[in-house]
Amino acid sequence: MAARESLGLECVDLIPAAQSPLKSASTVDAGHRLAMLQLAVANVSGLGVDARELDRPGPSYTIDTLAELRRDWGQGRSLFWLIGSDNLCTLPKWARWQDLLDFAHLAVLDRPGASPPPPVVAEWLVHHEADVAAATSRPAGKVVRLQQPLLDIASSAIRAMIAEGRDPRFLMPDVVMEYIEAHDLFARSSA
């Protein structure tokens, strides 16, 4: 919500990937991931879920999603794609990563312990970096760095806590934890 307020956005839609091209497989079925996201944002004004990537076959490429969003929202509206700074290291592995700004702005949120990006990404960031006012005055093409409270929460850590029998309730809405328990997701492996 802090990012939505910092950027002056009407809403932020969370978009679950069908299959990340950078990961071998998802740890849980796409239908469960969608249901958990919908539960998590159900009572949060300004947050939504967009399932478009789950409706497409094959890997989920950000560039394809941004092209669809641009077609849906038109050429004149400012669009922002939010990522954590930890994703900057993998950016050169993304399909057509240097074309992302043709469709939207990139808003980068600091993440605890994130490594610095590779030189090619660092140079690209400097070339495209702008403040919020400059970015919102145009539909796409800029990178905005957002200084938000640093929360050291990762989905992999939450899955590990559940698998170890620890309680991660303080890291997610109770309704999501109830869903995880009801569907026996991320359960401790029987070793």
C-alpha cells in the first residue's frame, strides 16, 4: 500500500505467474496461489488480483503482460510495474528486459540484503531513473526508486517456516494461513 500511495496510483494489481521462465516449477498449483492472493487482498482497498498470466499457456513473460496491459489501458495512461530490488540481478535473464520501459515505468522497491545489479543493469537504471513527478507525467519509460519500510519477508521463508512446523501467521493475513492449512500446502515433508 505504501508503493500505491507513493506513486499516487488508483490501485495495484498483483499478477501471479503461471510459470516463471527462471524457475523450474512452482511449489504450489496456480489455482491455490490465485486463491491465496484473492483472500489476502479481499478487504484491502486499492489492491486487486489480475489472473491474466494464468490464462496464457506456457511461461509467463513480463514483456507480454506489459504489452497486454498497455493495450488494455491505452497509450496515454501511466503504468508502473513494481519489482523488488532483489530482482534487478536477474533482469538480464528476462525476455526483452530492455524493452519493458516501452510499455510501463519500472518502480523498484528496496529489499533487505539485495545484491547490487550487474553493471549493464546499473547503467540502464541511471539512464532511465526519474523522480515520481517526472514519471507520472508520462505513460512509460522511466525507473523510479521507492524508499519504503524494509520488510524482510520472502515467500520462500514462509514456505520453509510452514515445512518446519513453525507458525508464520504474523507474516500474512489469517485467512491465507487458514487456506494453507485447509489445503495442506507447504506441509512438513515426511522424511
